[in-house]
Amino acid sequence: RYVNGHAKKHYEDAQIPMTNHKKTEKQEKVQHTVCMDCSSYSTYCYRCDDFVVNDTKLGLVQKVREHLQNLENSAFTSDRHRKRKLLENSSLNSKLLKVNGSTTALCATGLRNLGNTCFMNAILQSLSNIQQFCCYFKELPAVELRNGKTAGRRTYHTRSQGDNNVSLVEEFRKTLCALWQGNQTAFSPESLFYVVWKIMPNFRGYQQQDAHEFMRYLLDHLHLELQGGFNGVSRSVILQENSGLSASNKCCINGASTVVTAIFGGILQNEVNCLICGTESRKFDPFLDLSLDIPSQFRNKRTKNQENGPMCTLRDCLRSFTDLEELDETELYMCHKCKKKQKSTKKFWIQKLPKVLCLHLKRFHWTAYLRNKVDTYVEFPLRGLDMKCYLLEPENSGPESCLYDLAAVVVHHGSGVGSGHYTAYATHDGRWFHFNDSTVTLTDEETVVKAKAYILFYVERQAKSGSDKL
């Protein structure tokens, strides 16, 4: 069957001879459940938890692969002729935009949906428009994962290739390099998606996933892989040479610092006070993003123009996150002076702000039986988000270091986390784009500010400019 243009076939209860497949004498008669991905002509076995090359005795699967390959080549040739005609025709101007009186090309590239992978596409497009983060990966030297007889040819994912050939950093780098190249056709991130399947079991399959959860897994695994060496060169050396990030800007999370922590890493101070004896406990917690509750008094508001009651703003969400809070009975604090759990208060301060401030609005909440979505519109600024009032020591910060400008926003369309659709808005060279899987369209600021944001990416302002504060 076809899902979002992605063909896949499940072979249930089939005893299929396995080629390049790990099996035992007992397993030879065991029924395997596999999924064939026709976009890359590879097969994934759920029982063996790996990509395999399967075929029947008559070689039917190979014939399907060859047929699909011929169709792809035919489509590619046809598309190339079409592009050539467009270039020779003045109608190409439909792909050109007038900006400040001059004509420029719309160079944004979309990402194909591989079967409910809009959650991944929205995050990848957002990260690709965070310049300092994206440039670091694009400047990394390429790693040739395959060579010899298979060099330059389409290869299948098999267990025989081993785990050493799987590199999330490399596939992430290739994907970022494929974007913003001026290609009119969408890029298919299947190689990256297969690596995600390999190292992130939670995201295997083709069901809808949570974009925020995927972003955290992606950044965490990039961080872990970047802590190793790269072609014999320490990644800390590459970090300093390519990113221009000083050690004072780094925030260590789970070991050595990487570009992930240098860009997204901040530090929270968690203060807990015992209400019985007054003992204060302080703890410093590193973070890559902040998850903000939408205050309960705003959760019934459905649209931006609804008049009953005040409108929820991003400042309301930040204030709710940092305000003094009394912990309930289920979160009693173990007071070291009282030697038992006591009622207490909690407050967060931001001890260090990151270069890119990622704010996640908690739109999904568990109830007794299901997970509901909070559809409240939250007003957010495009420029001049001032974080100074949330700092632990604001007097030590510079005049511009607390101001942030919006770089990207991820939006969830629909009513539930397991359904719906993800898109992203991002700014590139002063223009706003809407990324909807394969489709990329130019948009305006008025459209962006009306979006019901799920994840917001704010970049620290480097140069002074006149703008309103939040």
C-alpha cells in the first residue's frame, strides 16, 4: 500500500529464504515479519531487528527492485528534460522572487515524506536554518562508509555491513548539505531515516511520532557520536576551528562538550526551600531546551481573536516556568536538616543562556484515558525576546546577550500526538519560508506570528538593532 507517496509491503506469516540474514537452525522454520521499502529497495526484518536482503526462490523481489529502479531512472530522465526546458523558457520566472527590486532564485529544498515522517522533516528544516549549527556539520570532512566494489552504487542495508558503518553525524551532514542547494525537486532523507531506525528503536516503523521527542533523541545521539574522533582528528579541535566557539561558551552534558552543547546548551539553577525549617538546596542542571507549560487559565482559549479573557503570551509561559511554586504532596522534598520529606517550594533561575534558545510548549497532556492537545494560541515575538529578567545574575550579562530573534518554529496541525501533521516556518537570508514536507513556499511575518507554535528556536542576537522587547 502507499502512504504519503511511500510504497511499502508487509509480508505476514511468510517463510522466505533469507540472503545475508542472520539465522539459526531453529529460525529457518520461524515465520518472519518484514517490511519492504520500495523507495530504497531494502527490507527491514522486525524479528531480527535489522535491514536484510530478502528474495524468493524465483527472485521475484529482485525483479520488483529492478522494475522500480527502471521507473526511478525514467522519472529522473524525464524530470531532467523538464528542467532543461524550464531553464530555456522564460516561464522559469515563476521560481524567481523579487526582493528589494532584484530577482533572486527560490533555492529552498523540501524533504520527501517517507511515510508519516513529517515530524523528522520539520525538525531537520528548522535545524538547517540555524546557521552556526548547520555550518559546523556542513564543514565536516566527508566519511566514505562504503568503498571498493560498492563505491558509487546503490547498496542495501544488511547485517553483514556491521554497526561500524552506521554514522548519524555523516547522514545528518549529507542531509544538511542537500538542502539550500537550489534544487527544485525534494530531497529524500531515507539514508538518515534508516540510521535513525538503527540507533533509535523508538522511531522504527511508519507511525506518527512526536517532533520534540525526536529532536531531543537526535541532538543527544549527535552529541554522543561527536564526542568520539573523526578521521583521527579530535572533534574538540574541529569544534574550535570550524565553529569559532570558545571554551567559555560550552556547556557539558553527559561528558565532553560538542557543537550540540556549545549551541543549545544552557544551565538552570533549581532552588528548593523547606517550608518547615527554611533550609535551601541549590542544584545546577544543564539543558538543551526548556519545556514550558501553557498556564491553565489560558487552556480553554481556541483562537487568537477570541475576546473572552486575556491572550496567552510566551512571557506567560516563561513566567509560569520560573515563578515560585509550592510542591504538592506527591513531590515532597527530602530535607537533610529535618531528616524527612517536607513541604517545600521550588524556583528555577537561568544561570547561563544558550546561543540558541529552544522553547518547547507542552501542548500534549495525559488524562486518565488519553492524551489531549492544548490548542491555545500563544503569542510570541519574532524579534527581541528579552530573557534578562529570568537570569540568576542579570547584572553580569551584556546589553545584547539576553535578546533573541526567532529563527524557526515547528507547528503541529491536528488534535493528537499520534496523528496530525507537522510543518515548520524558518527564516533564511531575511525571508520566511514554510516547509511542508516536499513543498516549500515563501511566506510573510504576519503568517508566521499567527501559527500555533509547538517548538520555537530563538537565536542570540549578535549585533545591535532597534526592535521591541517582549
